[in-house]
Amino acid sequence: MRLLLLSLGLAFLGVSAHPSPDTEQNPLVGSWRMVSYQRILDNGAPQNGLGEHPKGFVILTPEGRAVLLTTADGRKPATSDADRAELWKSMVAYTGKYRVEGGDFITSVDVSWNEEWNGTEQRRHFKIEDDKLILTTSPAPSPIYPGKTYYARVVFEREK
């Protein structure tokens, strides 16, 4: 009886006890918390590009909007322009409409922490293993380390 009342109450509020059709059709939809961020510069050894305990989320909506914000661990408030420049180097943030093409999802960036990304498409190879979303970028010029090529491997965990 309690389960029936709970289900009726949730239905009245517009909440489903079952996954939405959007999530079933597109397993990327949802809120994902970052677990790790590895950067590989010039095909070298993987580095924890944002420290041992980076923070961040990627939110992928059923309407096709991606919002990503990641920051390094150990960030401190800035007290100078040099500090602010270092903070810029210790984050990634962008949003835009996304689409899925096979094992890739592509975001058409309309707002970014890096003005060079605005109006571009950011392609991420993805795979989902259990409750983990693993993203890998294509090799590209580093926006942080001039003259270097990098790619990143980022692991997110579905937020519960």
C-alpha cells in the first residue's frame, strides 16, 4: 500500500520511478561527477593534469545541452593577476548543444572559459562502463602549454 501511495505521489509531482525514455534512448543523459583527469602531453606519460583529487561535473540534458566544469584540487583564491592566470590554467569550462555520432559526442561550443573554443566543435570519444563515463579527447594543440600537443582522458561517475 505504501509503495502504491508513493508511486501515485511521485506521478502527481511528475516524477517517475522508472528511467525516463530519454535516458534509455541516450545513456549519456544525466549528471556525472569527475573521478579523474589525465593529460598526455606530446605522447608522454599520463599526468594528473588537475591534481590527485580534481573536482568537476558534466551535465548532459535530454534537450541536447552539455555543461562541463572541471577544476584542479588545491586551488586558492587569487590575490594578484598572476594568481588569476594560474587559476585559468587549472580549469576547463564550456557549454553548448551536443549530438552523438557513433562512439563520439560532439559539443558545438557557444560559451567557454577559453574564447578560442567559442564557435568550435569539441569532439569527445566516449564509452560507458557500469556507472562510469570515460571521455577521451582527440590530440590537439594545448590551450595551456603553447607548442605542445595533448589529449585528455577523463573519468566521470554517474551522480546518484
